[in-house]
Amino acid sequence: AQQLRGSGYDIQKLLETVFNSESFWALHNRGTVVKSPVELVIGTVRMLPYPRESTEEMLNFCRLLGQELFDPPNVKGWTGGEHWISTQTLLVRNAYLAKLSRGNLDDSVASPLKLPTVSDEQLIEWLLPVKPLKPLPVTPGARRLVRALLLDPAFQVS
């Protein structure tokens, strides 16, 4: 707050201060917030090169997960946090990620949809904010690993 006021409310200076702070990068702050439905659905399709669902289907998944866009329950918005997880929404989240990760990435077909060629450790670090909770697949393959990471409970948090 002092930095913001001292800079004459310069947002760029505020962001520099936040992004350069130790607290922002501290490992104990990772994986502490449950992803909202929008963050889960839109963030996942932006992160991975899988074929996208139609806009209507993505909006429907968000609605089924408890977040109907542009129709918050009140002026405060959605409660969020652990309220995003219930026995019903966890099943829908898992079904969505399972469906998405079955995307057609056949290497024999010329397609711009390719996973990055990086090590397994880099894929894990890129997709999960914390260590995976489930055992990783022993059979090699980036697509198999990405699917396992998407279905890992650690993917539900940011």
C-alpha cells in the first residue's frame, strides 16, 4: 500500500513490487486456492493444445460447476474457495478433464496441436503448483503424463 501511494498510484510500480516480493514466489503459497470453474475450464484449454469444446459447452461446464458467467448469486459474487468442491462438482471436474485429455493429438496427422517437447519434470512443474498426489504413470509418454497430471487432485488448485 505504501509503494502504491508513494508512486502516485502507478499500477506498473505496484505490480513490480508484488512480482518481486519474496511472498509472491514463496513455495508455501502455492496450491492454496481451489480453481474456480472458469479458471479450471478456460485456463486448461488455454494451457494445453487440445481441441476446444464449443463456447456453449464450456459455459455449460462452468454452470454445472456452480459458476454461471455474468449471473453471480449476489453483488459480492461467488463464495469460491473450497465451496467450488463438492461431491457433485468434483465428478464433473474430473469428467471434464478426462474428456479434454482424450483430445486427438495423433502425431501421424498434420496438426498444430502438439505438446511441448520438454522433460517430464518440466511438464509436472508447468501443470501443477504442488507435487502430484497420485502415482505417475510408469509407461513413458507426454500425453499419458499430461492426462495423469490433469486428473491428479493437485491440478484442482492454483
